Amino acid sequence: MKTKTILLYIIMSLCWGLTWFFLKFSLKAMPLLWGISMRFLIAGSIFWIIYFIKNDRVRIMPDLRSVYIRFTLLNYTLCYLLTYWSTQFIYSNLGSILWSLFPICVTGMAHIYLPDDRLNMKKSLSMAIGFIGTVMLLYNGESLGEDKVFLGIFAMLLAIIMAAWPNVYLKIKKPVINTFHLNAVGMSIAGTIMLCASLLFESGQTIPTDGANIFAILFLAIPGTVVTWGIYIWMLNHVHVSRLSYVAFFPPMVAIFIGWIFLGESLSPISLVGAGLVITGGSLINYQSRSPVQSTEMELSPIPKD
């Protein structure tokens, strides 16, 4: 692996792993809906700039419109709302670990809806490993968060399912996708929806303007969304999938370490084993279900932006 690729991989893994720390940090002081809206409006604006600089214009045809609607409402709006809400009650490291189930969830849905993407023995084994790991995490669930921890875990799993369906729907329709335009449109609309909801439901809450909280929002929007997504798109075109698949492995490791050091989040031995199984299952699914080189114009990232 070339030095440039290794460096970009490290940056991407660190940024994705750190997003969970900054998400947890921002939720302690900042209104939830306001935080989502600012993250998306900032990131969406940057994606618009990239889209116009690339000068690759998109026409929203009916099939493409249906994809945009599903990603905007399910992935960007409801999924992120549930992810932010549930992170209030569970450890940040647990959120990152659970999101390793995302590719497993996509694979399960693909088996149902895509005749040419059925489960084989290796995929089934990967899903079984991830399922066993999830059960082990739930066994000690009460030690992985605060009050309402199981409700938080349920909401996070529901968010993962919601995020998976638009990706499967994209494979069903097979339209040509400009990922920068999709992110620009989806995040701008979702950010506007969240801003309106914040003005309606959070009008009496204090919005912190200190440097730490502003930095947290900027980190979530720029390194945690735009930078990681940009690197992932580049790697889709330049890196063999057997290497790229490990993106399901390293960010949770970063989140576990950062949560332990700075947030006092610890995992019991059985939870650590369960976390390892979940992450391993997600990595194996990525490795088995993807072709060596893919075009960023046809398929989106298997790892959602937390």
C-alpha cells in the first residue's frame, strides 16, 4: 500500500472514530436538533461548492428523484435524528460498534430484494458472527450507557435499518449517481428540516457559543463528514476492496480508545468480545460483497457518516 493511501486511510479512520466523541460532547450542552441542522447545513454548503467546482451537472429524472427522496428522508433526516437521540443514552464507543452492523444489514436486505445478490456461505457466516456479537453486547447492555440505555440501543439499531434501505433501493434502481450532488441536496434539505424543527421545539433552550462547542460542530461537519466522505470516494477508485473493507474495523477501535480515555467509557470482557465479533462481521461482509474496483458514480459508501 502506497504512503499516500496509508496516510489518507489513517486520516479517515481517525476522523470517523473521533466523530463519536465530538457527537457525545456536543449533545451534553447543545440542543439536539440545532446540532444536526448546523452540521448538515455546513457540510451541505461545502458539498455544493465541490459540486459546482467539478462542473458535472445533474438532471433529476424520476428514478433519480426517488433515490434522493429516500436518502434525504430516511438516511439524512430520520437516521441521524435517531442516531443523535440514542447517543444521549449509550456510550459513544457502542454507537460506533453498532454501526459496524450497517453492511450486514444492507447485505440481508439485498438478499431479499436483489436476485443477483443472494447470500452465500461466506456472507451468511459474516452475518452470524455479527449477530452473535450483538447478542453479547446486549447481554451486558446496562453497563454500556446511562438511563434508557436499551431504548438507546434499539433506536440506534432502527437508525441502521433506515440507513440501509436507501442503499439497497439504489442498487435496485441503478441510476447514475453524483455523490457530491446527492450529499449537497440531501444534507441541505435535512439541515433545513432540522433547523425548522429546532426553532419550533427548542426555542427556549440555550445555544452554546463557546469555542469548544463551536469546534465540535465544525469537526462533525468538516472532518467528520466532508473530509471522510471525500477520502472514501477517492479510495473507492484507487484501493482494492480487501483493503478498503477494513474501514469497518479501525474507526470503532479509535472510538473505543477515545471513549475510554476522555469519557470514562469502559467495556466489560464479554462486551469487548462482542464488539470484536460485530466489527469482524462487518469487515468480512464488506470484503465478500464488493468487487475490487468500483465507480463512485454508481454506488455509495457502505459505512454511513455517523
